[in-house]
Amino acid sequence: MVAQPHWASEAERFRTLYQLLAALSRASTLQDVYTVTLTSLLDATGVDRAAILLFDDDGVIRFKASQGLSAEYQAAVTGHSPWPRGTRDAQSLVAPDVLVDESLALYRELLLREGIRAIAFVPLALDAGVFGKFMLYYAQPHECTTEELEIANAMAAHVALAIQRKQLETAGLHLAAIVESSEDAIISKDLNGNITSWNRGAERTFGYTAAEVIGKPVSMLAAPDRLDEMPEILSKIKQGLRVEHYETRRRRKNGEIIDVALTVSPVRDAAGRIIGASKIARDIRDRKRAEQERALLLSREQEARRTAELLNQVAPRVLAQLDLEKLVQEVTGIASTLVGAEFGSFNTDLPAPTFRGEGVVRRDDVTQDPGYGKSSPELGMPKEHLPVRSYLAAPVKARSGEILGGLFFGHSVPAKFTEAHEAIITGIAAQAAIAMDNARLFEQSQWAQAELKRSNEELRRANQDLEVFAYSASHDLQEPLRTISLSAQIIERNFGQRLQGEDSTLLGNILAASNRMGALIKDLLAYTRATKYEEGPAPNVDSAGILAKVLESMWGALEETGATVTTAELPMVAIHEGRLAQLFQNLISNAIKYRSKEVPRVHVGADERDGWCVFSVADNGIGIEAQYAEQIFGLFKRLHGRDRYPGSGIGLAICQRVVEQYGGRIWLEQSTPGGGSTFCFALPSRTR
Amino acid sequence: MLLVEDNPTDVFVIKEAIERSGLNLNLRIARNGQEALLYLQDLAGSEKPSCPALVLLDLNLPKVGGIEVLRHLRSSSLCSRTPVIVVTSSTAETDRAAVRHLGAEAYFQKPTSLSAYMELAEVVKRILRPGEEDGESQR
């Protein structure tokens, strides 16, 4: 059974079409269009289920409006179209019975489940081909009549137009909104150069409202110096060319000249004829300003770098100069060249007003100074010199803060010196200050060194004189003493038997005294020899080897007393061999001489610390009371009677003189009467 | 024998030591270097020139020093081979070296003990009569 549409009459079909047209013209949105269309379709065809589907931008066809379809069905058939998008001359298709239509075999079950037995596809197409479709669904098998298809196609044609119009409208509004909200000025003009549109960006950029400019020539925006640009741009547009990123200057309503970047494109009508131009103008004042600032910063930085380089070149020459006078010449010479001065000087008698301030003083023209002519000459320069118009002056300040003087540079031309010159002079003044400080210190140290050398020399000479004196004095003492002694001996030999009582004693006294004096003179000679400076720097010697030799030479004394000498590991030390031998000899001799009742035991040790080598000689002898610890090093100091311990008391004095010659020290480290003594002496461990 | 010595006590003691040792020598004494040089000069100019058998020479002498006398003697044509014993109180290494260099036969350090002077006489004996006592000369 085939259902008949209720609108068989032609009049009725047309009425439905007119109603659709009226409804479409009233529709304000696309959704309105779909709704109105669906209603008319249901009305006109008498079916109770229908749908409108359109290809979206992604190429997938989707339901826009439908009646009587399950969500499951809609989802299943979305994307299905008998015609690919854009197909031209697409014809309506009808499947009168889905049970027998093989082209729908894949969807058969789905259609039957949805209660659909017949189906009609009506293409929605424009010039660009298919862009959507109507769908009509029948619950029973259905053959569409020619009339039915005609009315459906007619409706489809109108709906297609309506949809397109609405889509264009929407897009146009969108574009307008974009244009309107743009920060950039977007202007269009016709081929005569008259303004045809004006957005809010243009209002902001140029200060005119749209009403003020529409219909007026665009040349009203040109900066006075850029008037001839306009015809040029226009002629390019007429040739169909674009003008891109063109940076120029335009005038605002308030007369302000602004930097803008332009892009001008031709505007064509549907037939491709150029009918005008659109212009996008961007205000680049901020960018220009930033560019200028950057350029300024860059040039300042370059200048600073140039100054630094110059100063770096100057520094070694200035700082290396330790002669104060040459230094001043060097500094003023270099600086004059660098700043292009005709006249440069270093003054220590400063013109008072010049350096009241802390830094550099720069004058472009001294004749403009209020005090000019009153205090002459202006800066104490020679009369025959060129008259100074511009000058630069910088104080030279020592580290102490004291102003050492001032650098002054002059030129007979006004405004000769710049900020950059100021920087150079400041730098040179700072370097000069350091160099002058150095030169002064150097001079002082030179003087101090010379003084030190002189007094050292004096001391050395005095020491030498003293040595010579002591040596010859003791030697000359020896001769008369020997004469006394020999004479006394002859008298004793020839007359000794005949002398009685006191006479014999007195002769004995003479002999004893001359013996003692002989011993004293011998020791004094030994002492003066010990104070004599050894030639050359102290070599590094093996103290262990030297001690071994000393012990070998003392073999007799050691054997006689049964003394034992033990040694620790001994280091290398900076001293002349003979001197160290003398030290060991004297200290070990003392250790044995001043022995207690026990068999003498001596231990020689050494300890290295902080660049010093500390030797120790420890014994088990009679010891020394603490109060004599210093005194024992004195010349001819003895603590005991001569009858008990022979000797003149010179040994430790010699030791002290010897170690002191090497910058060392000797001391009694530890001693207890009856409990032994330890002597220590420190020597530089190596020649440093 | 020539003794060049300025100290009378030394002259006395040396003379006595030589005499006591049994050496029978004619001792000629010069009180300083100049006297010694004059004496040597006179010898060279005499009719029968003959050198002293031995010279005992002090170093520390007035006017002309002992080293100078020794040098003169060694460079003279007449007495360049005359044996010389330096008798001095000097202990200076420079003196010893100079004496060794100029070629003295012996270096005798003046002692402080009277008896020790007899050793000088022994040295004189050895040089004048080599091989007689112990066969060794002390050169």
C-alpha cells in the first residue's frame, strides 16, 4: 500500500512553497532556516519523519535538524551521503523499499529497526555543487511521484540559497567584527583615493571619526613631507600590486606626525576588477622609540667600550712609569692626544674654584663664565699661550683622598670637549692617581732601600773593623804576655831554688796569671774568629755527617770519660759546615765537661717545624739553675771555680754568635740541677 | 847562623836553647828586617862571599817584615838555597801559606813554655845534619 500525500493539487504545492519562502525571508539565524525548512518539508510531503544534513568544514555530513529519528540512528548514518561533497548536477534518489534495494544492504537492519521502509534523498546544491541534503522517511514502501520530487527539489533550491545567504551574512559580520576590533587602522579607499571605510583602529590611530573622513581624500592623512607617496601607492594598486610593510609618516588630526607601517592591497569586485584599496596602518611610534633608545644605548655602550679600550691601552704605559716627572709628561701627553686638546698640563697649585666639586669640570666657553676676565689668567697658564675657550679639568686624587693635582686640557675653539672626553679624562685621572701613588711609593721605597743598604754597609764595616781590632788586639796582647811568661820561667829555672817564702809565691803567681791570661787571649781569638762572617750564602749541609766527624775528632775525650753519644735522625740544614761542627763540638764538650758522678750520656736530636730545624743536645750532667739560663751565654761567664772545671767560659758565647749569624737562636731548653740539661738551637732548615 | 828577631827575650831564649843543645854555632843577630837585608847585602859584596848555614827568621818584625826578608833571600843569587826556619808566634793561615810558598825549611810556632824551645834546637840540628839522628829532614 502506498500512502498518498495530502497535497495533491498544484495550487496547494505552490502555497506551501510560498509559505516556505516567506518563512525563510523572516529567519534571522541559520538554525531558524533549518527549523522553518523542516516544518515546511513535513507539511508539504505529508511524511512524519524528515531531516536536513549539511557538510561541515571538515567534509563530514551531519544532522542540522530532524524529526522522528532516534539518536542511535542519527549517529549511525552521520557521514553517509549518496553524493560526495561538491558533486554537480546531483539528482534526487529514492529507495521505494529498503528490503529490496541492494544499495542500502549495509543499512537495512538499521533502517528496519528504526521502522523505515522507504527513503528519499534530495540534494542541496549551489554553483559549488552538493553541500547537504534533505531526507524523507516513509514507514511503508513508497514510490515518489514526479510532483513530489519537483516540489522537494524546488524547496531544496530555495533553502540552499537561504542557507548560503545566512552563512555569508554570518561570515561578513565576523569579518566586520574582526576589522572593527583590530588595533590596527584598517581603511579602504576607492580608485580616486577617497576613503570608503574607517575602523575604530583608524579612529584611534589618526584621531578622526569615520563620519569625519568617509568620502574624503586619503591624502588628508599624509605627512607634509610624504604627500607624493600617495599617487605612487595608488598607481601600484591600480596595477594590482600589494604594498607591504611600508614604513612612512602620517599626520594625525591634531597635527602630530606619527610613524606607521602600511600594507595596502587592491580590492576587486566579483568579476576581478580593481575597485579600490584596503590599507592597514600600524602605529609604530613605540617601536620607533624603542629602536631609537636601543640605538642610543648601543652607541653609548660602544663609546664606553672605546673609552675603556683607550684607557686599557694607556694604563700599561702610565702605570709602568715610576719616575714622577716623566709620568706627568706621559699622562698629559696621552690625554691631550685622546681628547684633541691644544694644551694639556698637570697642575699642583690648583686654581681653587676648579676643583671645589668632586669630579671633572667641563666648560664649553669660558668667555660665557660670569667670572671671566675678573680672575685672569683663567687657569694660570702661560701668557703667550693660545686663548682657551673650552676646557676640561679633572682632579687627580690619591687613595688617601688627598688631591695630588689637577689635569687640565684646553682648546681655543668653544665646545671642543664632549661627554665622551669627560669619561676618558676621568679614567686617565684615576689611572694617573694610581700611577702617581705608585711612583711616590716607589721613590720612598727606593730611598728607604738606599738608606737600608747604606746602614747595612756601615754596620758591616763597623763589624769588620771590630773583628780586625779584636784579632790584632788579642794577638798583640799575646806577645808581651809571652815575654813576661818566658822571663818568669827563666827566673824560676835559674833562681827558683834560691827564692824563699813570699818571693817564691809571687813568682808562682806571675807564672799562673800569665798562663790564665794566655788561655783568655786564645779564647778571645777563637771568639773573634767565630764572629767573622763566612763568605757566601749558607749551603745545605748534612748535619748527621758533620756530627759524625765531630764525634770522631772527640774520640779521645769520649774514651777517657766513657761517655756515650746517641743521635736521632738528623736533617739537612742551611749553615756552613765548620760552624755547625763548632756548635756540636762546644755543646757536646760542655755536656761531658760538666758531668755528674754518672757516666756521661748525651743525646743529639732534631725536629723540623715551620722552616726551622731545631737541634737539641741533652745530657745527664750536673745541670744548671734556672736563674743562670740567660747568663751562661755571656762572654767569659762561668758558674764554677776554675779549679773544678777548666775553661774561660767562651764556649756558649761562641755558640750564640754562630747561630745568630744564621738568623737562628740558642737557648737552654730544660735543666735541673743534678738532673742534666738540654740545649737547643734553631737554624733555617733549608736555604729559602 | 843568622837569627832575625826583635824581641830580646826571644833572642835570649833561642840563643840559650841552641847553646844548650851542644851546637857550636856563630850566631849573628839582626834586630829587624832591614838589618837582615843589609847584612845579606854586605855578604854579597865581601871578598869571600859565604852564606849563613841557617837563618832563623821571625815574621813580625819592625821596618821590613819577615816574609819580605824571606822573599829577598830566595830571589838573591848568593843565598837562595840557604835553609830557613821561620820562628813566629803567628798562627795566621795566610802567614803559613806565604812561608810554604816561598820555600822555608820549617815553620816553628813560638811556645809559651821555656822547655819547649829545646824542640827548636832539635829542628835546627835535623836541618844542619840530616840523617844524623833519625834520618829525616823536616822540610
